[in-house]
Amino acid sequence: MSAAPESKSTQLKDQAIEWLIRLNADHCPAAERAAFESWLEQSPAHAAAYIEVLQRMQWLERVGRSDELGRQAALQHRPAKSSAFSQRVGLAVAATVLLGAGLATFSPFGWYGFTSHYSAERGERRTVKLSDGTQLELNTDSQVAVRVNRNQRNVEVVRGEVYFSVVHNPDQPFVVDAGAGRSVDIGTEFEIYRKADQVIVAVQEGRVRVEAKQSRDLTASQVAAYDNDGHFVDASADGVNLSAWRRGKLIFDNRRLDDVLAEIGRYHRAYIGLADPALAGHKVSGTFFTERLEDNLAAIAGSLNLRVRHIGDGQIQLAER
């Protein structure tokens, strides 16, 4: 699913800010400046994002003429001038003055803050600890964007599953955006799983307010889910079972076979499917280990009187005997 327009716009602004910082680094190499020029060439939206960042900084007294140089360099950029040294110099000068005047603006305590991106690859788990002590645990094939400014701590779950252990601060709320809704921490530990068709929020401790088309307050052991339009739907996953991956386990209670195979497949590079789509509705219950692919498939096949077929190129199928 492609990112929402607002998410793409935010990402471009983040990239523009990061370029300003990189150009201002000590002994910025020519290759870095050339990379910036290449970034501008990729899309007119890149130059527009850079311009917007500069325009939002005009109130800073020390931007002055150098701000205008940077803005004009971006506006006049043309792909055919891919090595225009004068444009790169103008942008670098603008970045230097802008950062000299506005470092606090892009710090965790500035009005804009700074965005960091973290991800866990397929089969990997990753723990990220923020400067305030808040901890994020990323499950397999997951990605987040974290922005902290003086008014708010914000995390966007771009994809996958994340467990949050939040250090509560009423003066700097912790908000998680995922799909068509957001979750606001009220001092808690909770998990958010962004699936293709819905987002699941499960609270382990404390309270969370889930805001979509409507809002719900969740307490410990409660679960809510909303679809891609922001409407609340039935949450089929038990909150305790949802976080079992943190212990290396997957727990299913009367779940569809195709859903179970999709969950197991998230932890492995093999493609796991069904020889006959009619088998998808079979129900599976039990506890499985995320790292034991063959054992998991053998147990599921045995309980449903199926067989496991390895058909090459990393493809595995469950089929009737």
C-alpha cells in the first residue's frame, strides 16, 4: 500500500532538513554535494520541499540574503545542469546560515524537531531506546519514523509491529500514527500491529486513547482495531497473544490457516502457500516458535491431515494427502 500524501510530504521535508545538516558538516565532500544535486534532479517535489523548509525559517533573523540564494538555486535548478557548481555553492551557503541560526529549531526541543527512521528486516528484531528512556521493540519486517520536538513525541508505524514501553510526560505527549488512526499514550506499555487491511492496538499496562473515525480508551489487556478508512472493527487478536513474538512465540486460537501461514511467513524468507485455496478456511490453534519453520509446518500439517511440499525456489506448500 502506498504512503498517504501527507506521509510523503513529511518524508520529503525531513530529507530536505537532513540535506541542510549534511551540507553543513565539517569538510563536506564534493561527492556529498553531488548527491544533493542528484536528489534535486529526482523530482520537482524535492526542490519544492527544500524551498518550503527555507520559507518556514524566514522568521529567523540571520537567514537574510543567504536564504534567498538557496531558494533561488532550488527554483532555477534544471536536470540538464546536473553539475552546476554555483548552484551547489549557493545551497551550501544557505544551509550553513540556516543551521547557524536555527539549530535549536531542528533539535528535539525545537518547534520542528528531527526525524529518525528505524527498521527491522525480515527475520530480525530490533530494540530502539529514545533519549527520554522510552523503548521501541520492532518485530520482523517493521519500520517506524520517530519525530521528537518540544511539544510532542511522535512515531509513525510505516509497516509491521512495534511494542512501546513509554516514559510518560504530560508536557510532551507520546502519539503513534498508524494507518487511518492514532494512539495517544496515557502512561503505558502497548503494541501496534499495522496489517494490510487494519491496525491492531493492544494494551499491556496503563491506558491508551485510540483515535480514528471515533475514539476509544483502552486499559490493560484490552484490544481495539480499525480498518483503512478509520472505522473500528472486531479485534480478533488477543492482546496477550499478540505480543507473544517478544518471547519468540506465535499463539493462535482458532485462526484461519491462510492467516496463520501469513504470520509464520513474516519470520522467514520462504514463500508459504496452499496448493488448494479451499484449504484456507481450516482453523488452527496452538503455540509455535518463530524460528522453527519446519517444525511449525509439520505440526500444522499433522493436525489438519495435510502434507508439506517443498517445490523449489524457496516455495513451500501445504496440500492434501
